[in-house]
Amino acid sequence: MTYTFHLRKGVKFHDGRPFSAKNVLASWQRVLDPKTKGGRGWPLYPIAGAKEYADGTGGRTISGLTAPNDSTVVIRLKEPFAIFPKLLAMPVAAIVPDSVPANFGEKPIGTGPWKFVEWKHDDYLKFAANPDYFDTPPKADTLIARIVPEPSTAVAEFESGNVDVLYVPEGETRNWEQTDEKKAMLESAPALRVFYIAINTTRGPLADVRVRQALNYATDSKAILEGIVSGRGNLAAGVIPPALPGGDSTRKGYTRDVAKAKQLLAEAGFANGIDIELWSSQTPPFPRIAQAVQANLKDVNVRVTLVQRDASSMREAARAGKTDMALKDWFADYPDAENFLYPLLHTANRGVGGNVSFYSNPQFDKLVSDARREQDEAARTAMYKQADEMEYQDAPMIYLFFYKELYAVQPWITNFKVPTIFTGQRWTDVQIMPRR
């Protein structure tokens, strides 16, 4: 499969240098260069020769990436991949100018609607509108991203009028939702983020689908959602968020049913229960969720030992297959169901790739692999939905909930929209109106 991109002419970087096709090639070679050690070049790996270039086993150029002229980029993939253009919206594919200095991470230059002005560490980042932006300059002159580590301080700053848009801390959710004046300032939207417990399908009793289904029936996901994250989300019945094509909001979930869970355990030969470990990071709200699940499973004679580690150690253990169960969350890198099905559950990604359930189902794999190649969106969506239903019945995880983002917006701010994905807020239409 080959994509030909015809670049917009007359675009300039923030420092005045012209943007051209050679910048595209140089930027992608830079992030894939083994010497760069960025570690995040995988969105470009579908390009022929890109993975070999990144591994240092290819030539001095990327074979599937060419620029016939200053305004044309031709990309040849090593195999069909229908959603590849979505990957090009990720930060790793951003285009930078020639001769990037060593301190580029401190003083970045791009072609976007906002120019970098200043980064005062642990305080704020400041940007100025780019008047030469090709697609309508921002309506505001300045954008300042405040860094306020303490949630109560951030709320106080908003209430004092010093902050225009506030990400509402989970602990403050009920307070905002139950106060009419505050509730009127809230904006929310489903996030492409799922909380779940990966069940290692290769370890002892957990290899039995009946045991895994029992763990789901024993878990009170609704109480966890309401009591620990203040209702910030929707119960999960699969891994695809309902906000994405392929997600099924009508699917009946594993609602808590202690009798059903005990029945399934008995049928699997474990009437007296089982002993397992549940790993989690020490980052809130994971410890509290783990404790709630431990209490739920105790009701069906599943004796859970909690293992808490720092996030990186927990992740390493799960990828190495050393965990019975691992409490995790997953943010979408790009808005497509493939970004949940493939990394979390496809056989090709067992372990380091993200499938820490070590789930393997040839029928599921074929559906997802075929969907990745399918150019017809309706057909691809149907395949996603079928694959999600299939894995849901196999229960390679305990399905908890899909998260919901919640912001408070001052009344003098207009046109703010909660982004579907965390990198999707451009701030170009947001305006500050006169305060009354």
C-alpha cells in the first residue's frame, strides 16, 4: 500500500524557515535513528524499512519513504494497514526544522497555531498565537499551561479566577456535581481510557475460562466506579470504548453475581476457591481499587494477596508473565478500536507488546489482523465489534470501567471542548470574553 501526500505550500516554521518535504523525511529519520534513543518510533514502523532503520540493521535511508519534490511525500507500507494515517497525528510524527539544536526539547519549533515562548519549570508553559498559521490563527493571543501539583491549590486558583480551565480532581467530582453554581461550569466527555485487571490466562486455574468469568461476576465494578472514582466513567463490557466505532454500549456486562461466580468456580473444579496475587502500582486510585477487588473476591473464596510496586516495576513483572493479575489502565494513542484490541489482546503482543493477559485466540487474531487491513470502514467496524464480543466471552481480564474527563470552565471562556483524546485540544477557537 502506498500513500502520496501533497504538502501545503507556503507554510513556515515559527522561526521563518520554509516547510518542505525534506523536513518530513529528516524528522522521521531523526526519531527512528538508533542514536536518538527516543523509544517511541513504533507508529512509523508500518513504513517499509522503518523498523530495520530503527534497529540499525537497514541502510542509511528508509526505503519506503521518499520525496519526489519539495511538496510531495510518498510513503510505502510494508503491508496494508488501513488506519495508518491516524498514526501520523501522533506527536512522534511531528515535523521539525533542519539542524535541530541540543536543547530543542526546551525550546521547540514547529508550524502549528501556537509558538513556544517560555517554560518555567514546575510553574507554567507559555505560548503565543502564531499570526502566520496557515489554517486560521488562534482567537486568543496567549496560552498558559499552569503546573499545579496539589489538586486543592488548583481548585482554589480556579475559584479565585486565576485559572480559566481546570481539570477537576477525582476527589472533587461530587462537590462540583452537587453544587448548582459549580455544576453549570462543568464540561465532560468520555475519555478513550479503560481501567481493567489483566488475568494471566497461562497461569494455573486462570487458564480456565470459567474461573476468569467467575472473577468478573464476583467483582462489583459499579461500586468501584461510584465509590472510588466518583462515578467518573461508564462500566466496561469489552475493551472498546463506546465512543469509538466498534464499541457496543448494548452488550450485557458481568454484573456482580456471587452465586453465579461460585457456581462457575465449582464447575471448574475449584469449589473451595483459589489463591492468587493481584499486582498494582502505588499510584492512586489503583491501591484502593485493588483493595476493593480483594474484598469482592473473598466473598467467593478467592483469596487474593495484594502486591504493590512502583508503576515501572509492576509493568515489568506483568510483561514478564510473573503476575496472576495486574490492575492497569490504557489510554488510546489514536482514536481507533484497533488501538485497544491489537496491543492489549492480540497474540503478537503477548508480554512486552501490551498483552499482559497472554491471551491467545487464533480466531480473534485473524479478525483483528483482517480488520487492520480492511479499507471499508463499515466492514472494519463490524469486525472490531465481533472481535470484542469474542474476547469478552473469553474473559482475559476483569472489565472495570471506561473513564470520563471532567473540566470546569469559567463563564467568560467560550468554545472550549473536551478533547476525545488527550492530544486533541488545539485551543484555537477558545476565546476570553469580557468578565461581568
